[in-house]
Amino acid sequence: MPFVRSACVLVLSAAVAVSGTVAATGAANRSGSTIGSQGAGDPYFPSQGNGGYNVGHYDLYLRYTPSGQHLRGTATIQARATKTLTRFDLDLRHSMKVSSVWVNGTKAVAKQPASRTQELVITPKHTLPKGQQFTVRVHYAGVGKAIHDPDGSLDGWIPTSDGAFVAGEPQGAPTWFPVNNSPRDKATYRVMVNVPKGLAAISNGALKSRVTKHNRTTWTWKLTKPISSYLVTATVGKYKITRGHTGDGVPYLIAVDPSQQADSANVLRKLPRILDFFTTRYGKYPFKQSGAIVDNAPYVGYALETATRPIFDRAPSESTLAHELAHEWYGDTVTLKRWRDIWLNEGFAEFSAWLWDEHSGGQTGAQHLNQLMSLSANNEIWNPPPGNPRTNDQIFSDSVYERGAGTLQALREKLGNKTFFTIMRGWVAAHRYGNATVGEFTSYASAVSHRDLTHFFHVWLYKNGKP
Ligand code: TRP
Ligand code: ZN
């Protein structure tokens, strides 16, 4: 295996650090501890994210070679300690082997404990005082490899015949970079990817440069608005790139796998109009760039709303394109606080696909809702309730999408368009580049509409079975 050499380095540093690490684990949650916890407290994904610091910016340099799936990286992370730290974690799957870690330019002790498959435990030479800004640099390499989510789906760095389909919801980001993988720790990104000449590497935000040297090309991308780590991509493959502007002047960059060009052209042509339409309903487009990535990886089985530029595993349908573009407002700008708040992402995006259908002369929102309500009470579509999917393998269940969309259409019919869209716009504006819970939305809707919506939301979001 190509990473045997760095694995040896790892074993050596592990031997030095091991006793202190094991002894201190129990102390991680005790107050007064100077150890950053190994999770961020999400009950659905307890070891996701870490405590003790917040990240402001990720600077990633990756080198990927599809033959052999060899991935090498250097991550430079700017963070701030939220308490005094003698030790902290980053999330990184052990398919990536760390060769060295530097904190503020000084070599740190780094360990990838076998029992905790996504933790990189870092002990800096010098204690980081609470409030201090610090820089972590991690050098790592390994075989680019996906993980399986609790529902069985592939997540993370998913190799394809010509590169990799890179999607991180809900758990995949640590398959390819060291990260504080909590959706609450938003950061800006610069992603540089070096790939064999002839391949493209597509990430989020603006394409800053494309430089070819020694038969390899480095693609540099920059995103200046803060986003959650599950929304970052660095997708590699053969791509045909087209660019333009929406009616509102937002630049778009669309990258399409040549095999998907014929099947996707008619739908992708609507991208600027869909974004302009959502802007009229939901308010200003929240990012400075837009676009799409259409790969040929149908075994992935889903699309993802990667920030500024959603990624599709095949030529998308019009409704899937509308769904993913709406996520730029609902999901990417206002993001769930915990995974149980997934309705704020999926219910809103699916409702938006209904809205686009209505706007473009298809079925109205009311017709979509009627159709949903015509399904029998014992149809599987009604459970789990979208406001509480209960287990981590149910966050992407049909109920969250369809009953979730129906919730918003029912709210629209109850309050009328004027109040309903005031709520939809105000909600994004209030939480722009932040996070929120389902409870915060229901309170907000009640406050703006001057109505007590407790019973309505109980029936639609929390009660078992058909509303
Ligand atoms: N959030 C994606 C969407 O737009 C769906 C998704 C992401 C997904 N990761 C997944 C679905 C894993 C199933 C399994 O709807
Ligand atoms: Zn979605």
C-alpha cells in the first residue's frame, strides 16, 4: 500500500502519546478540563465535530491521482480556542494517515487512536490560552475512500472511473480533510487541487486560477462566505465547463461530465431562471457564485447541495435541480443546528421544487399537497414525523421531504401568500450564514403571523402518522 511509510511515522508518535491520551478521555467533559472534547454533542452523530475551538478558515492543498486513488493533502486551518487547550481533536478518517501536525509553526504530537475511527488527536507543544487564534497544519496521505452512512449510502470521497465524486452530508468531509465536522462551525475555504492534466477539479466559490506544470493542473477555488463542512466539494473528473450570468447578475459555472451533456442540457439551461425565481420569493441570492456539477456516478444515488454549486450523480430532472438550488437559501445559508433539524433543509428544498413547478406551469403547490394527502394513512410516507426523524438512518426519509414540503404548503394555505413569504424571507435573513432549529422556525412563524401555530406544527411536524 502506498501509505505504509507514513503509517510507520504514525505508530511512533502514537507510542509516545498513548498513556496520557487514554487517561484523559474521561476528563474531556469535566469543567475546568483543558482538553477539547472529541464530539460536538449531536445525538445523531456523537463523534462528529469537536469541542474547544472554532474554525474560521480552511486552506486545503490536495493532490489526487485517480489511478490508485492516491490522495495527499496539506490542510492549514485557522481557528480560535474557546477555552484553554492542552489538547484537541480534528475529525479525520483513518484511511488518511497523518505524517505531521504543526500548531503555530511548532511540531505537535499527533495520534490517530484505533478505537476512534474519525479522530485526529493533537497535543500542541504549548498550551493555547482561551481566546487565542492559532494555526494548525496537517500533512496527510492515503487512499481516497468513501464511508457508508447509517442508511447505507456512500458519503465522502467517492472514487469514480475518471476521478472522484466528493460529497460530505452528513459525515463524509473527514474522509478527505481534517475538519471540525460540526454543521455549526462554519468557515471560509480555499481549495487547491492538483490533478493529472486533462482532468478538472471543481470546488465551491470562485475559480481563481488553473495552472498546468509537469503534466498536472492545479485548480484553485475560493469561497469567502462561511459554510458548513458537509457542503464542501473537490470533485475530480473529465468536465466540460460553461459559464454565464443569471438575470440578477450572479455568475454561474457549470461543469458537466461529457457522458451527461446531452441528457442535462435542457434542464441546466433553466438554472439562471430558477435562481432568479427563488430570489423573487426568498430574497437576494446568498452567495457570489452559482452553478452546478453533473457527474456520471449513478451508484451514489443522490444529489447534494454543495455550496454555490450543487453536485448531481447524473443528469438531473428539473425538479431535482430546483430542489438543490433552493438549498442555497435553506440549508446552505440557514443551516440545521443538529441533524434532527433536517426538515429545515429538506422540507424547504422540496417545497421549493413544488413552487418552481407551479411557477413554470406544472402542478400548483395546492395540487402537490392534495396529491400527497390522497395517500392512505398506512402509506410509509407519513413516518417518521419530519420535525423529529428519531434516528440517524431516517434523516433522508421520504417523510422529511414530502410530508415536510406539505407542511410548508399547508402553512402557506393557512396564512396566505403574503404572510407566508414574509416568513420565508425573514427566516433566511435572520439566520444568514448561521444555524437554526425547527423550534426556532415554528416560534418565528407564530411571531410573524401573530397566530398560535402550536397545534398546527404539532400535527404536521411531530405527530406520528398522516396529519
Ligand atoms: N441533501 C441531499 C438532497 O438534496 C440528499 C442527501 C445527501 C442524501 N446525503 C445523502 C440522501 C445520503 C440519502 C443519503 O436531498
Ligand atoms: Zn435536499
